[in-house]
Amino acid sequence: MSVSHQEYPDVVGLAPDVPESAAFEPYIPAERNLRELTALPVVMGTILGAIFGASSLYLVLKVGLTVSASIPVAVISITLFRILSKMGLRDATILENNIVQTAGSAGESIAFGVGVTMPAIMILGFDLEITRVMLVAILGGLLGILMMIPLRRALIVAQHGILKYPEGTACAEVLKAGASDESRAAASEAAKREMEALGGAATEAKTIFTGFGIGLAYKTAMIAFRGWRDTPERVFGRPFEAASVSTEISPELLGVGYIIGPRIASIMCAGGVLAYLVLIPAIKYFGSGLAAPLPPETKALIRDMSPGAIRNAYVLYIGAGAVAAGGIISVMRSLPIIWHGLKGGLRDFRATKGEEGSSVPRTDRDLSMKLVLIGIIGLVVAIAFANPLYVGGTGIGARIAAAILIVIFGFLFVTVSSRLTGEIGSSSNPISGMTVATLLLTCLIFVVLGWTGSNYFVTALSIGGIVCIASSNGGTTSQDLKTGFLVGATPKSQQISILIGALFSALILGPILLELNRAGSVYVSVGTKSAGVFAGMADPGTRVDVSTLQRRERVKGPQASSDPKEYYVWHYQDPSGGNAEKYLVDETGRLAYYVDPGINGAVKTLPGGEKVTKFDAPKATLMSYIIKGILGGKLPWGLVLLGAMIAIVLEMSGIPSLAFAVGVYLPLSSSSPIFIGGAIRWLADAWVRKKYRGMNLTPEQLTAEGDKSPGVLLASGYIAGGAIAGIIIAFLAGVPFMAGFNDKIETWSKTNRFYSGGSADLLSLIPFAALVLMLYLVGREILMAPKPAKREEG
């Protein structure tokens, strides 16, 4: 998601010829050797990366964005090794803690790419196969790292002092503040003087663990035990009919808002305000008098539609157009950076030939360029011949073309992603915009070649998915290498550790994605379907020729015990251009169940009335719209263009359109808690500026202090705890022995005034207010204030 459209005066050829890196000395000098690439840090980082990758996947399916995992992983690493040292084992060096955060950061970036692209396969009417998801994740993750390695000297070393890498710099400050006695003793004299000048504070890792515990307990009590209503809502009547306000009072969204800051949080929420308090009421006002459905809606009259139904039928297309236009604009703004980065990358690649001997300083040693090139070629060959990336009917020509496009777009956007990460940070990196551009260009090329059949939908999406993950992981890799550059790490060791972390995370995120979808799926008996409830569904009397069907499956998830029969699987393509739909068909060809998926589904309750967790997957839905619109020719272009015009108006007004557009697309209930978190961050940042007044800190140092403050650590804990709780609850939803427990909780919840009844919306805000107050007090350092760090004498 793009959250900033800054000008780039210094990074498009106007930079001084002598970079600041010429006189830079890292925290650990190149001539000193400390333990670094050891087994325990790699294992710890890989496991933490998988945990934060799972929570990031949950977030990207929920609201379409993630936040950097590097700082929380670094804090946890410092804490765990300190605990081990008190148990008689050795403490980690600063370089070992850096290895942990490097390996741990890969999961978050891969999760973003998987969540943005892979659900679109299901939305387009194809099965979300585990082998396809895992292959895209593995190939994209490894390709992004390998393509970034030749760019390290151009972007990290030569551009030091120009490309700031805000989150990488903040992570380096965390590692320095939590450095062991052994690391402090090995530090350079310049580093010791800098720490003295800043009056560095010891990292209080208990803050992030406290946030994790609070987020986990809060989300479990709210969702699993129905302690209070999770989404208070107010729908207005006349004269403001169909307008509504709501908020999903979850710890992870509050934490996201705190981390991304007040400006972007407010812009996102403004998009939601436009959708729910302007567009939906306007559509209701002008459409209530119509006697026939207004396309693209085919069944329901506007006067009979709820705010949510109006959003699904009309506003989603407007939001998709705005997101697409915002993404294209962000890429167009980056063209000078792309060109500069490509030239620098090629120049650097040539310069590294023959520089791999032992004479190269430790802090400048990369993986062998020969090994990197062989790895990239091997991955490209795998892309061309990996059958799960394609569907039947995709010829070898299309596969080779896909591999070539991935190389071109991959290197292009890995370069721009790495450079943008240096300017605005990885959490603000417009990866989705680059993915939109990749899909648009790919689909246009396919149209020129005449490749418009439905089998090419998956080919185009495989290209977009691999490029998206490569771009995301390339930016994360550059951020990690910047952290390593500042603390004096060995680049080769970091590159090995992030390759290991990326591979492991790619292997587990696919199964998690499928499980989240399964746990939220609802099987609706076609015989009980009410007319007009599900717009675009196949006619209940449809008979399917089962001889044309091959796949068979049973009812899964929370309803698995209700029907043990096995059915044929049939995908219905809506002729009006709506999302494809999945049905289970009996032996006679009759439709037995409509399968409403957990991702992008509309049915939020089981037949018994129990609620299930649904994921809007906004970015994945956008990708499916682009592919259907160009290759399938079925898209309500009028609504899409209306959204594009909104984005253009915002850009002309100097407002980041992509952040606003994501707010239009998301439910207001998702962006409003992000706005609240951003408001708390605004108060905390004011306190940070007051705290360091008179110390003559640079804006970058103030940003680093704010990014490693207790509030950011608590917010990171909120995100991890809330998201992990959501994943665990989703996994347990289909476990047979949980059925009786869920029934008892559901019965109790009907008597709980915080969950049911007219006052539940108001009462449920009380626990959320406590969550907000805790974040404010910690952000202002009234609670959990950091203690002064130990200082070296003399």
C-alpha cells in the first residue's frame, strides 16, 4: 500500500558524487569479528518469521496491508537471548540478533504477496491449490532476494546518507540499544560516542510481550468467548438513509494505525467516510425510486438493499478503480527512480565481478555473483516448467513468455521497491501498485497475442504473484541489509539467513491461507436459498452434467459433521461479470450447496446462527477485477472509471490517492480503528519531540526514537497477539470436539448484554477504550518507560 507520494530530488541523478558512506564507520568495525551466522539465531529468526508471517497474512486478508516485522523480531530476539544468558547460556552478540531479525523479516513480506494475489485465483473460479500457492511463494521470495543482492552496493553503500531506510535505521537503533556487553566492548569509538550523545535507552522487551499477551487475551475473549460485540455499528435512517458508521474494535487494527502514523491513518479513514457517508447514501437517495435493478446488480432493487449490499454491488468497483489508478500513478512517479536504480544496479553488477576474494573487507562481502546468477536462472527455468502455475491448455510458448515477463518485471520492480523502501520504509512501499502495473501490462500483452481464454487468467496471476512477492521481499532485503550496514554485519551472512527464512515461511503460509479460507467457508443449502439474497448465484434449478466434472469433496470446516456425503465440485461463471462461484453437486447433477468462501465471501453466519470470520481480501479482489476486465471483457467500467477519477482529483489536490482508495475499498469498520491508532501515535510523537527538545537531534534521529518507542513495541505486540488469536480461533473452528463448546458459548452470548441486545454496541466500546488507554499511556511513557542504558566508562 502506498502511504506517501514524496518528491525524490536527491535520488534521480542529483546526488553528490562523494557519498557519505566514504567516511562511515559501522557500530562493529570491519576488522573485528564477532559471532554472527550461528545455528540458534537462524532457527530463532526462522520461527519468529513464520509467526509474524502468519499474523501478516491475517492482516493483509483483513485490511490489505502489513507492517514491518523487523523491529518486534529484534526486540524479541534480544529478550530471549538475555533470558538464556541468565540461565547460564551465552548472550547473543549484536550481529547474531541482527541475523534473527533478518531471517524473521522474510515472513511478513512473503505474506503480503501471497495475500494480495493468491485468493484472486479462487475469486476467478479456480481451485486454490496448495502446490500452486507454495510454488508462487517460494519462487517469488527467493527471486526477490537474489535480484536484490547485486544492487546492495548501489543502494545501501553508495547511497548512504541519501536513502534513509527509516525502518532499517530504527531497527539498527534497537539493536544498538540492546547490545550485549561483549558487543559494546567491540564497538567503534565513534559508535560509543554516538550512544553517549543520544543517552540511549535500554530496550524494554517486556513491552512487546505485554502487548502480545493483551492482544491475544482481548481477541480470544471477544471472538472465542463472545465477551462483547466485535463490530459496533450505527445505521442511520431518513433523511440520511443507508449512511452508517462502525468500527472493528480489534487490537491488531489499532496497532496498525499506531505504527503507520496519523497522516496515512486519517487518509485511509477518509476513504471509508466517502464510501459509507457519501457514496452509499447517494446511491440510495438517487436509486430508491427505480423500479428495476440497476446494473451491475441483477436482482435486488436499490430501495431494498442494505448499506453492505450497496457497497458490494457498486462501491467496491469504484474503490477498485481508485486503487488501480492510484497504483499506476505511484509507479509513474517512480519512473526516474526505476531508471536510476536500473543503471546503478547494472553498473554495480559489473563492478562486483572479481571482487569476491578474501581481500574484500568483511562488511562488504556478498554471496558469489556467479552463485546468484545461477540461482536466478534456475528459478526462471522452474517458473517456465512448473505445471501447478498453469492450467490445462497453456502452451509452452505462454510458459516461456511468463518466465521472460517475470524476469523483466521482477528486476524492474525489485529495484524500485528497494529504492522506495529507502525513501519511505517497507510498510509504506506501494507493492500493490507495482503488482497492478504488472498485471495490466501482462494482460495487455496477452490480449495482443490473442491469449484471452480463462486458462490464461491463472498464468497472468502467477506472473503477478511472483513479481509481487519478489518486489516485496526485495524491499525487505534491502532494509535488512541497511540495518546490517549500520551495525557492521557481514552481508553474505544476512543473505544466507534471509534465504533460509524466506524458504521456510513460503512453505507454511500456503497451508495457513487455505485453512483460513476453509474455516470461514459457509455451505448454504441451495434448496433454502431465498431469492435475491446472493446476487449472481446460479439458478437453483440448474442441472449440471456430472460427466464433465472430475473433482469431488465433502463439506468442510465448522459444518463438516452435518453431512458426510461426497459431492462433485462445479464452478459457475457469472455471465454479468461477477465473481465466480463454487457449488457442490450431487450424483444427479442437482446443486446441493453454494460454497460461500471465507475469503471474499458474503455469508457471515452458519445455518445455526453462529458467526464466522470473513476476510475481504481487498487487494486480491482488485487483481481479479483487472484480469477479468482486460482478458474477460466483463467489468462495469463506468464505476471503475468513476473511482479512477476520484484518485486523479486527489492527486491533483496533493493527497496520496492510493491510501485514500484503499479506504474507499475497505469497510469503514476496518479503517476507523486504524484512524484511532494513528491519533494516539500523533499524541505520542508530540511527546517524543518534547522529550528530546534541546538535544539537536536530526529529523531522522527523532524518527528513529519514535519508531523504537514503547508505544511502537506495544502496538507490534497488539498486532501479533490479535492476529495470532484470530488464526488459532479460525483453525479450531472446524475441530469436531469444539462443536459442543461453541454451542454453549453461543447460548450464553444471547444473554450477554455486551454481545446481544440494544445496548451492546455502546457497552462493547468499554473494553476497547481500555485497550486504547493502555496504548496511549505506554506511548507517552507514563507506563513501561524505558530504563537508562548501561554506558561504557572512558
